Amino acid sequence: STTPHKWNFGAGPAMIPRPVLLRAQAEFLNYNDTGLSLMELSHRSAPYEQLNNHAQQQLRTLLNIPSNYKIIFMQGGGHTQFAAVVYNLLAWRHHKNAHQGDWKDIPVDYIVTGAWSAKAVEEAKRLGANVRVVCDAKKALGGYKGIPAESTWLTSDPAGELRTQDAANNRQPAYLYYCDNETVNGVEFPFVPSMHNADVPIVCDMSSNILSRPVDVSKFGVIYAGAQKNIGPAGVSVVIVREDLLHTSEGEHGLLPVPLMLDYKTMAKNNSLYNTPPMFAIYISSLVFEWLLDAQAQKVQDGEAYFVGEKVGVEAAAARNERKAGKLYKALEESKIYRIVVEDKAARSKMNVPFRISATHKDDPNGVVDKKRDEAIEAEFVAQAEAQGLLQLAGHRSVGGIRASIYNAMTEEGVDVLVKFLQEFAKQY
Ligand code: PLP
């Protein structure tokens, strides 16, 4: 059967394609005829070195990554990148400025469209960076419900954090940061920001939508992604960085020294083998890349298959993701009890679909909402879904409600099952 026993709608760690799990199981005790499990091999061994290079090459092929970009595997998840970005790019910009002035005066620009970009801002501030929030969607829209028009950025700066003299002095920010897909809030960019000139590198957190659609890597300075949503297991993060941005600070010119484990240049120079890498996570990631790249790889030992006969690659995944998200949003829009959280249709995520249940106003003669009862109905929704094998549908603990995550690994069949469940559940109210 191609059908998993359960459908996993969790936001992350998320579903791994079933053929990948089966293949890993088959190779678990004896990796590549070494007689050892991959976990037991030296990271300096030839088979691992081969895997390390192969995984990078696969990702390069999948995302069509130009040759002037390095691919590195790092540890510490997305949160570690919140800090790594600040250290590495301030060191680069200060160097580029010929170390004129204080690094603390160099602006770093952030677009905040949800919980994860907000957390990245917090970290940059902790490290003492001169953070300018050039767009704050929550303040502009009264919640993380979309993406304010690009023409309002910078000038909108509702927190008053933008130092206008920076613009007047024409001081280049070290980078412009944004999160391509806000996993908690379901806001996804349908475009790449272009508010600065090409001298300002764009840094993008693609943790929850990497490989879900093609991307023009050449527009970015740094792209990073924790693996545990659309790639593989937690423990590894992929960083794609333009070579000319690699600059290590040794603490000169008053700069913060970049901790070696956060240093892109050290990692790149050592081909992600500076220290012991999270080998097993990288191995599974490589199997996921193969699954995306190669239809033959989908034919696993016991005959289970996935998407067999369908096209492979990121473009095919994107088409499938469009169809899946389209079906789900349509079903939610057609029902009277569901409310999609992201109002800005163009910014609705194809990966994470947060929605609320609002059923009580229908019972009340004056249409009054009973928030507590609606929340109880949401809990009931999650419980009934679980009982039918539709797992992990509760929204993020910070926002509540329901969230269906439909990454690459979720099949169209899984979305159909969820849509049917949504419709059946709605009939009870
Ligand atoms: N960025 C995004 C978009 C995320 O979804 C997450 C986690 O869910 C993070 C960053 C933080 O990742 P980690 O938990 O690996 O530190």
C-alpha cells in the first residue's frame, strides 16, 4: 500500500517520505557494504566523505545553486542561524567598510511577518546589533495576517526604530533579513523583497519552505533552513552562502569574534567537516534529496512507492504543493465554520495552513461568538482527527487554533482525506 497508517500534519519535526524511511531501515545495519551502521562510521572515512559531497551536489542540482555559492551543513537548528547571520555579516560589512566607524552603528534590516522573524530580531538585539525593523506586519495589519505593501516599508517603521539619519547618511545595512515562510502564522512571501540595491545581501530563513518551490538563489546572500520540516530530521541546518560574503572576524577592529562553530568561512573551508557533523541527519536528508530527484529511488524494497509515475524535482513538487494548498484553502473558504487566519490571499502559505473554528455564532440568535466554546470545538476537532489517524493538527501553542502542515512529503491523497474530514466535522455544527 502507498498509504501510511497515519497522516502527519505536524509542523516539525514533520513527515518524512515513507520510501525514505523504508530505505533507511533497509540500510540501517550495513551502510554501503561497510558492515557498519552509518552512525558508527568515522566522519573522516571515505564513505562518509562521499556522502557529504553527494548530499551537497544533490541540493545544488535541486535548487540550481550557482557555483559561487557554498553549501554548508551546520548544527543548532534555526535558532543558531539567528545568531550566526548577525556575527558573519557584520564581520563582512565592517571589513567591506574598511573598518571605518563602530560595528554597532552598522544597521541590520529586518522584515517581521511572524513569530520566527520576530525571534530573529530579538537575537540580533541581544547581540548588540543596530536593528531596524523596516516592516512590522503585526503593527501594520493588526496581526500577522499578511505582508504589508513593499512601498510602505522603512517609512512605516511603527516602532520608531528606524534611524532616519542612516538613510540620510546613505549608510548601507549589513543585510536585509526575512523569513520566507512563517511556520506558526502561515504567511509566505510570494516575491523576493527588492527594497535595497544589490550591495545589500538578502538573508532568508527558508526553514519551512525550502525545496517546496523553485528559488532564484542568485538573488540571495544567505539562505538557511533547519532540516526538520521539508528536508529531514532535526539536527542539521543547510546554509547556502555566497562566497564573497565569507569573512571571518578574529575580533579585530572592536568586532565580536565569530565563534568558530557559527563561522560560515570556517565551516565552508572545512567542507562541513570542521567538527563531527550530524551524520545521520545529513544521511536522511540525502535520501530525501534523492527521493525528490529520482523516480527510481522511489521504488523501495517491499514495493511501497510514492508519487511513482509522477514527475520529480522541485518544480513538480511546487505544482503538487499548489494543488494541495488550493484544495485545502478552498474547502476552508466554502465552509461556514472555518476561518483562515491569513487574510491576505497572496501571502497564504502553501506549507502551513492555520485556521480557526468559529461555530457558536451560528447558534446564537444575535450571532454572538462564544470564544470559550469555539476553543472547545477546536479541541474536539483535533481529538476527532487524531482518532481517524489525522495527527498533530493543533496550532502552535503561542496562537492556538488549528494548523495543517502540508510539506512535500504529504501526498495529495492525505490532503483529500483531511478535506473530507473537514467537511464531515462541519456537518456536526
Ligand atoms: N525558523 C523557522 C521558519 C521555523 O519554523 C523554526 C522552527 O520551527 C525555526 C526557525 C527555529 O528552528 P529550530 O527549532 O531548529 O531552532
